[in-house]
Amino acid sequence: MQCDVCKTNQATVFLTQIVDGKMQKVNLCDSCSKEKGVTDPTGFALADLLLGLGAAQEMERGGTVQKCPTCGFSQADFKKTGRLGCANCYTTFADGLSTLLKGMHKGNEHVGKVPARMVKTIERESALKTLQRDLKKAVSSEDYETAATLRDQIRHLDVE
């Protein structure tokens, strides 16, 4: 079996990657696997595999090398390390990162989540603000019966 990168040598390293439920196999010769850092687990560039083997060479052939104006980090540096240099790198390399992140995660925007124990607190505070706003409206319109009911509801929420 031939190497998928150089297409001349016999493949000795076989990698399997599953992306979106589809299996992709990459066959590398000894020299290409060393060049990609596959034989050295500490130097192995996961980002290079996710973007496709040979992507670094394609970028070099593309002419201009895009660098971060703040830290000087290039896309080739990102492919080697799998990390970005600074916060501005996210803006500089946004085009390539959005497709990469969408492939790795559900989307490219961090949404986060609220701890379960905080949900009740947030709901209570929201209800309290709404009741206080309604109480001010009731008092200003001189609807004292509604104001008294709202006051009692606020006191009940404060006790909880």
C-alpha cells in the first residue's frame, strides 16, 4: 500500500479518523509520518489531522502566510502546536477556525450552562423584579388592593 502523502514509498503507519460518523483512513510511509510528527506523541499535531494531512503544505504553496498582528503566530504554528498564541489569534484566523470548531463541537460559540442549584435563584430574582415593577405601577395608579397583594407576594418570595 502506498503512502497517501508522497505517493511513492510503502505505507507503514496507518491512521483511522472518524469525522461526522464517516471513517477516513490515512496511510503514511515512515518518512512522512516522522515529518508529520506522528511517531512522536508529544509533537503530534492533532490540528493538522483535523484540517487534513498536507494542509500545511497547501498553505505554504498558497503564497501569503497569515500571521497574528499581536503575537506573530501563524497558521503553521497553530497546526504544529494545536494551540493559538493569544486572544487576537481567534479574530485573525476566524475563517479557518469556525469550520474546525464546528467539526469538533456542536457549534462555534460557547454558550455555557447554569448550575442546577442556581436555576431556582435566578428564577426567584426574576420574579421578584417583575413583582416590584408591578408594585410601583399599582401604587402610582393608586390601585392599593393590587399593591397589597403584590406586596404580600414579594414578602413570600423574600422568605424563601
